[in-house]
Amino acid sequence: MFKKLIALMLASLFVLLAFAACAEDAADTGAYGTSGTKELAKSGVVSTTAADVAEGTKKELKIGVVLIGDNTETYSKAHIDGIRTACTNLGIDPDDSSKVIWKMTVGEDAGCTAAIDDLVAQNCNLIITNSYGHQTYTQAAAEKYKDKDIQFIAMTGDTALSSGLTNLSNAFTEVYQARYVSGVVAGLKLKELVDAGKIADKNKDANGNIKIGYVGAYPFAEVVSGYTAFYLGVKSVVDNVVMSVSYTSSWHDSDKEAEAAKSFISDGCVIISQHADSEGAPMAVQNAYNEGTVVYSVSYNVDLTSLGDAILTSATNNWAVYYEYAIKTAMNGGKIATNWIGGYAQDAVKITALGKEAAAGTEAKVNEVIADIKSGKLHVFDTSKFTVGGKTVTWAYATDTDGDFNYDANNVITDGYYHESYTQSAPSFTLRIDGITELNTGN
């Protein structure tokens, strides 16, 4: 089923690219605004916090949590920390099994169904799954138990709205914003290296562009959106940079992630970032750094500066913001939003502490960029900052209104930028912009 899902999502990519390729023609003929597409609006996507939840009739809440990993896997650890913090803030003991039941290292298979069924049998009335691959099983459970007073949350998912189920919700963060900021951190370090004369010929391509690398899990919108944002953040500081992406076909495989990073290092990449959930890539970078190689890492999910000086920072989610909102809503007898999204404006994303080797002035610049994102002065996917096939993109569909993984409504490029996560909480950006090369398809 998971492989089928991948195939479907890849199919949607080709649809989106087809529309993107026609962007210039559409603009030239005045098609935008006259083709019958819906007006773009952030309708149905909620960006609220626990502080905005109205007090209601309290209900006894028992929470069930299904996780793809555990505390040893950085992605799940971030969710665990977020749920624990939210529970504590709301007066719930996360270690009290009469209040919270944890099910860890649950695969994206029938084991997820079994875990959910057991949580229902134990009278959980708020059930959370944290992996995109859990969504199929979570939605099936929401259908199966729709007559019970249970709310289901499929984190990072995208089918809650199209399913029509009132007891199913999706949520994600605007982590692409933090990816962009982490790219600025990387760009400032790159500039420092350039100014110090530490960029060698092996660190450049044939056109003189500085090489950086990115270890990704799958060619999903979540990953593409993130690595594009990171790249644009780097380019906002150092323009002559190119990036290669290598997929591991796994969210968590330390060996594959390390091997991908080592390959980038051998190729002369100076900065290596990741959207994968182990310490494999940053550790490989740190080991190379220890041996005298000029290379630095920007990681994901948790603070990994303890690994050594090669780690500049990590882009991360502050999941506690959403979980506190969702849990408080359920406690008050309310309906959790079908689609929830939060970024810097809600304190739902951030970068972790800066490493010792971050360039001078990085903190001040980061604060400036974050302020510009919050104010709306800076849009991560500003279409004047990138091209696709040498052309400025003015047209891209992003909403899957019928659940078939084909983009079929709403041009999400308006006002000069791609409106990520406006029509659903899940990322939709899958444009392959110039300057980034995918080395494999992730198969």
C-alpha cells in the first residue's frame, strides 16, 4: 500500500509540472483569472493555539498515541516531546497510562490498524498517529468508529477534508519557513568560507557554482517543499550555489543517510542538510570535519550540536503548540480543526541553537529574517527568486479536492509567490526549480 501511495504521489507531481511548464503561456494569454479556477483563500485551514480555544463543557479525555518510531528516532522524539509538554501544560500526566497510552515503533502497515483498535478497546477518545504512512489506516479507523465519540488525528496527512469524515483531522507546521531560515544560517557560513578563501575548486561545479547536498527520504511534497526552502535560504546570501538531492527511500535509515552524506562530501559539497530522521548524515559530516574536511551540517528535528562543531543548527517543529491546541479542544468537548497549520507566527517552527562554527552575525540576521516572515515582508516561495526551466512560474495547481492525488483546483501562485499550505495543512510544493538536481527517484 505504501509503494502504491508513493506511485500516486509521483503521478501527481507530473500533473503539477505539466501545469508549471505552461506557466508562461498562461500568463501571456491572460488565462490567469479567466479560467474558472477558484479564488485562492486560506479557507478551512486553521492557525490557532490553545490560548484561542473557548472554554466549554469539560470531558474525560484519554489519549492514544501511535508513533512510527521512539525516542531514538529524531522525528518521533520531537512528537513525543511535543505531546508530553502539551499534556503537562494542561495538567495531564503523560506517564499515567489511565490518561495517555503510548504505542511506539508502529509500522505503516496492518500493525497500525491493530494498534488503533487496541487503543479504542482501552477507551481512548483522542487517537493520534504521527506518520504520513499511518494515514490510510487512521482514516479507515475513523470510518469504522465514526459512531463513537472518538477524534482521530493523522499528523502530516492530507485526506481528512476529502474523506468527509468529521472525526478525522490533519495537522502540520509551516516548517518550510524554518528550513528557509536554516538555509540562511548555512548561507552565512558559506559566505564566511568564501571570504576566507576556503572554497577550493573541488567545491565548485564546472560553472563556478558552490556545491551543497541534501539527504531526503522520499520525493514527496513535504521533502521537496523543505529542500527548496532551504536552498532559497542559502541563495538569499550566496547566489552562486547549486544543490544535489539524494533520496534514501526511508524516513529513518542511518546507514543510507550516512552513505548519501559521504557521497556528497566526496563530491566536494561544503554544506549538507537533510530531511531524514536519523543522525547518520550529520555524524558523517562531523567525522569528515574531524579529519580536516571543510564541510558543515544543517540537520532536522532536534538539536544535534552536541555531535560537534560541524553542526550549524537544525530546522525543527514545536509540536507542543498544535498538541496543546488539539488536546485542550478535545478536553473542552470541541471539534479539532480538520486542517491545522502553524508557522513562526504561532511559534510552531524554529531553528535550534546555533553551533559554535556559525558565522559571526548569524543570530542577528536570523532574527531579522524571522521578523520579515512574521510580518509578511518575506515570502519563502517568492517567484521572483527562482525559475523552472529558465522561466518564472505564475501558475501551479495545489489542491486535491477529491482525494485522487491529482491537483485539480486553485492556482496557488498569486501576489508574486507560491502560497504553501493555504488550501490544506499538508505541503503541496513540488515544483523542481533550477539549481537543484535530484540524483535518484527514491525507488
